[in-house]
Amino acid sequence: MLATLLLILASCKEAILQGKTDALDRSLPDETSFNVRITQYIDNRQEYYLEAKKIERFNDRRMMHGYGVSLTTFDKNNQINSTIQADTTIVDDARNIIFANGNARMTSPNGSLSTSKIIWDRAVDEITAPLNVTLVRDGSVLRGESLRTNSKLSFVEMDKVSAEGKIKPEELDW
């Protein structure tokens, strides 16, 4: 009787161990956090901090999806370089790119821009906004498409540009 009971228990355990487990859904995040502030450092210098209402991390892809995001970057002197705000943000650490979507705004000491999509390639410090863009700089307003600049807005290239503001004759370069 005891041998029969042990045989039944042993066979049940083996059947449990032989069960099939489905693969995890890759669209599910490894971690979800709410109302967070994440700070990234390079050596002892703060590179940026990101504040968000919600963050989803995908560790295997080295990606982070943020919702209700504000991203503040710093220069080498630890001064604010620029701030990007957007409805949703994807930080792709594998490719060193940040995607900001929906009511995307960027401000820096050299001006501010607003659009619906910003792509920042951090490796070469190139920011592109492929859709309609409004740029405000020194009281002048420029509107256009396909903007290209850097995180300081120190230069700007755009297509289909229209402007509002005052231009000094010496600033015209035809």
C-alpha cells in the first residue's frame, strides 16, 4: 500500500514537471513604474533626468517607454542644455536614440520648438522633427517642415519655411 502511494505521488510530480509552458509575450514590459524620476550619470556628471507619469522597461531590448514625459539634459558644466516634453517617449539605449511623440516640445537657451514628433540621435547630437514644426527664437516665429538641429538649437535647417517677426537687413543671406 505504501509503495503504491509513493508510486502515485512520484508519477504525479513527474507529470507536473513535464507540463508545457508558453513563451512570454515580448510586448509585455519587464517593469512598470508610475510617477518616476530617473537620473542618468556619466562618471560623476549628470547627463539627464527623466520624469514621467508612467514608465515601461524592456530590459532585453534596452528600451524604455514613457508616458507624460519631461526630459531635461545637461551640458558638461552641469547647466541645463535643453528640455523635451511629450505625451509619449521611447528611449532606445541600444541605438542611443530618443523618440518623443504627441505634443512634443523642446526648449533651450537658444529658443523653443513644438511639433508632434521629435527624434534625437544622441550619438551625434542630431534632432529631427519630420512633421510640421513651430520654432520660436528671439521673438521671431518660424514655421516649417523637416527640421534638423542639435540639442542646443544652435543651428536650424527646415523645409517650407514661413516666418513672423522683424529681420535686420544684414541678417538676410540670399
